[in-house]
Amino acid sequence: MKTPAQQIPPVHRFTSDPVIAAYDVLLGHGRVRSCVQAVLDAMRQRALEGTAVADFSTLRDTVLVQLSQAHGQSLIPVINGTGILLHTNFGRAPLAEAALTAARELGRGYSNLEFNLSEGKRGSRYDRVSDQLSELTRAQATLVVNNCAAAVLLVLDTFARGREVVVSRGQLIEIGGGFRLPDVLRKSGATLVEVGTTNKTYASDYRAAVNVNTALLLRTHPSNYRIGGFTAEVPSVELAALAKEMSVLAFEDLGSGALVDLAQFGLPHEPTVAEEIAAGIDLVAFSGDKLLGGPQSGIIAGRADLIALLKLNPLLRALRVDKLTLAALSSTLGLYLDSDRLNEIPFFALLQTTVEELRKRARALVSQLPARSPVLVCDTEAASGGGTLPLTRIPSAGIAISPQDFTVAELALRLRNRRPPVIGRIEDQTMVIDLRCLRPDEDAVLAHALSCTL
Ligand SMILES: *Cc1c(COP(=O)(O)O)cnc(C)c1O
């Protein structure tokens, strides 16, 4: 007669199970083995306390749930059915094929990252994309760092440490994820001088605040909110002129950073980097993975003498951008410079899919599901997201699911537990999956997930 502990199947029965062993490549055999061991140890403990030992198949199910959860903790692709194109939780902009190829080609071997090929000696990584960026922004010089928050920190640390920075009360932004302008200013050792009111700030407010200790006038783009009604802000061209007149710098945290006029994609016009440079702003900071549609990065464009000073700041070393990002960024910028290829940037391609096309895909998807599935084609509204164009709704289409035998929260959980996970929006008692952010080849994956889940 076996003791309860002896009835527990051996570890190798689990680790040699093909479904369990499939996790070896995802998590590593050692991790899979310790997961099995943990489940069996827990069972052994409970058996000693008098619980009957579960059979192999039950224990195997427990192991599989844990492995799937462990896999979900690692970085994996998800199907973004939220309709939010630049969702920060989902990694913002998807990258163009060309950008991925470039990162792969560059990453698999050595590169001239910090080597000047014409002189045969040390070079600068920051030179690798500077010509492209200058062409696109019309700025004298540019610098790429880890993200826009780093770009703002570097500018403030370089030019405003121990000095004053004048900001309009209507522009004291919080972007989310811990980026609050007053906090970044404090961290850089600058003193914030607020001027104007929440809804109205005039040039005279800035003028009255400037003194010998003022380093710069900071203009921020109200990325993720809009102040409506009776409002006034000082336009960039006026702010730039005022800064020049008072011998201080004009710095703009443009955030979303459009490089082209978004009106061509049916979106409202967003100030482009080139427009702000043309307005006379000395330095403009923006993100690489928002409206630009590239990898996470922060770009500073502006006066060459100021960019040269930024390069001398030791802080730059801690904020520097890596080679894979530079490869992907350079390749994405290349698509802008070859205007026929702008649609290769997924953000623009996804924006341009017509609602009729999305409805058609939604109908095709529903037709693949078992008859009487509680799934309907519906019109939806997508959004740009990622702290850009907060008021803009993008007409879109998708599917609405009203599960009959369980709650919509349970459906959401089941879909998140799929691999790849599917994330949608819950509206009332319905789950909406917007097709705007799905590549057409993801429709079949979604259809399969739904037929397994409903
Ligand atoms: C998004 C944003 C930031 C932060 O950019 P990251 O690239 O996420 O660091 C800063 N300022 C503004 C105005 C933004 O919109």
C-alpha cells in the first residue's frame, strides 16, 4: 500500500508531457521543471494533511494553468482590440517591417555605432540619424535619447539647473506613468515659475516673470487633455520672439511629435516639429513611438549650439539610446523621406483602413464562428491614444459579444488567458473588439480565440 505522498506521479511524467514540454522553449526547461515541482510539493503537503491525492490529469491541468500564467508574465504579443492605436500599455506604435528588418540586421552582428568610417576612429552614435532628422524637422541639429521624458530632463538639467523655468498654468501637464512636469522640473534642479491662469496666459505674464535668473520659457503640448471655452495661450511664434527679446531660451515639450500633417489621414492638424522649429523655438522635444510611429525614443531638435551643449552633459550617458532603437528609428525615418512609403508605417496603415473594410472583415469573422454565437458586427469609435489627440474619435468597426452563459467579466478574463491574449473594451454588458488595431492576419487568430472561448 502506497502512502499518499508516494501516489504523487513523478516529475518526469509531467516534464515529458508534450503540452507541458512545449513551454520549454518559452520559459526554459529549468523553469518548467520548478513549476511542476512546486505543484507536486504543494500536493504532497496537502496529502500529508489528509487531502486525497489528485490524479495525473488534474495535476497536469494545474501545472498548465501556472505555466500559462508564468508565460503571461513575460513579454508576449497581444491582440489589441481596444481600438486605441498608440496604447502605452500595449507598447504604443507597432513597428514597420523595414524597421524590424533593420534592427535584426544590425543586431546580429557588429556595426559602426560609435565608429567613424571615413576617419577610421571613434565616432558618435548620435550622428547616425541626425541627417534624416534634420531633413524632416528642418532643425540645425538633433539628438536622440531614451524617451521624451529623458529628453525633457536632459534639456532642463543642462540649461535650467539652479535657475527658473517659466510655464503657463494651463500647461502644467501630467502625462501618466509618472511624468508630471512639476516633478521633472524639481528633479532637474530647476525652479518652476507658474504664470497666467488655468485658462488664460498672455505674453505679458511671461514678460513679467522673466528676471536675471530665468533660464527658459517652457511651452508644453497639452497632449492628453484640452482646455475648452474662454482660453488663451501664447502661440509658439510669439513665445519664441519673446524669449529672444529677453535673452532666454524657448523650449517646447511637444510630446506626440508629428512629423507630417495628420490632416492627410483624416485627423485634426497637430503642430509638426518642423512648424515649431520654423516658429523659432530653440529646442523641441518629442517621442519616437507616438505619432511618429517608431521605436521608444525621445528626440530633441533645434539650435546646433544648444544641441552641442546637451551632448556635453554627463547625464546623456545615462539616457542614451541603444543600437536596435537607432536602427529601427533610422529605418522608420527613411519611410518618411520616401513619401510613397509612409503607409508602411503601421500607425498610418491602421489609420487608413476604411470603416467599410473593417465592417467587411468583422462580417467575415462572425461567419467563421459557430451559428448562434452571441457575436454581432458593430460600428465603433477608435482613438489615437498614447496621450495624443484626446478628443479625436476615429470611426471604426468591430464585433460586440454578449456571452449568454457567463458574465462579460468572465469573457474578458478568458480572452486575456488566451495565447496570444485578446484585449477588448467592456461597454455595459457587452465586450467590444474593435478591429482598427488588428492586422488583417490577426482576424483568424481572433476568430479561433472566440470559437474556443464562447
Ligand atoms: C508623451 C509625452 C511625454 C513623455 O514621453 P515618453 O516618450 O513617454 O517619455 C512628455 N511630454 C509630453 C507633452 C508628452 O505628450
